[in-house]
Amino acid sequence: MTDAQRFRDLYEECQPRVLAYATGLVGRQVGEDITSETFTVAWRRMRDIPTPPLPWLLGVARNLTRELRRRDGRQYALATEEARRVLTSGARVEDVAAGVTERAVALQALAGLSAADRELLTLVAWHGLAPRQAARVLGCSTATFSVRLHRARRRLERAVDEVGLSRDPSPRSAAASRPTAASRSAAASRSTATLKEH
């Protein structure tokens, strides 16, 4: 198989997921540019790409994004903006569906986390990477990634609790909704799953 054929197969298999990852970091328009640059790098380094190729490609996209942010000095807060948009539109609707409410809580909770925690959680929840693959994207060991992911999930659980209480602060509802450790874990899992719809 020629390099051109390998590249075509690689592009067809991985381009949508690289674009989704880049878009999650910097928005659709810039994400398309990052994706294009990522596959330009891939074409130049076809013989260096390991199997499976996706973690390597996401690592390239991540590095390109970091370089872009350093050059421009801009802060990207897409999760916060999306949470505000969902919450604002939801406030205008009296009967908000449970799924929309849960998604809004998930986005607001995620937006309240650090950029590092958001990246850890979205690599697993949105992009479906295994810990070993996600660790490769971040350039750390699988053990280190697993520890960081565990801590990020605990912080997400607490954020979900805080957002849920702040959205319905009445004493009765607060007491009734005071979560157990098991319910916090389930809520965090639902939150990251809900975010896949974003």
C-alpha cells in the first residue's frame, strides 16, 4: 500500500474524531484549521504514525492548539459559553424537559472545572479514548492519567452537587436532594454521558 493510500484511509477513519476534538477545544472554525494542520503533519510523518493512530493525531491537534493559544494569547471558554446559552434559553421556557435540565447542569458543572480537568473528562467521555490512549494524548503515563481522572471525576461530582442545589435553593428541595456518595458518582457519570450530545 502506498503512502497516499494509507493517508486516505487514515483521513477517512480519523478526520471526524480529530475535528470533534479540535472543535471542543477552540470552536468549529478554528477547529477546522487545526484539523487541517494535524493531517498536514500526519502526511509529512506517515511512517512515524503508530497503531492505533487516533491518540497520536489527537496529541498533534492538542500541541497545535497550545501553540495557537500561546501565539494569540486568547482564552477559550467554550464550555462556559455553552452552559450560559443553554441556561439562558432554558430560563425562558417554563416547562424545561428533564434531559435539557440535566444537560444544562452538566455543562455548567463542567464549565466550573479547570481546563485541565475538562480535558481529562472530555477525552474519555466525548472522544471515547481508553486511559492508555488518553495518557498518550497528554504525554503522561497511564497511571498518572488514571489518578488525575479519578480526581477530576470527584471534582465534577462536587460541581454537579453545587450546581444542582444552586438551581433549586429551597430548604425542602435542598434537604431532599442532599446526595449520597453513590448518587454523586451516578450524577457525575450521567453528566459526562449527557455531554456527549453536545
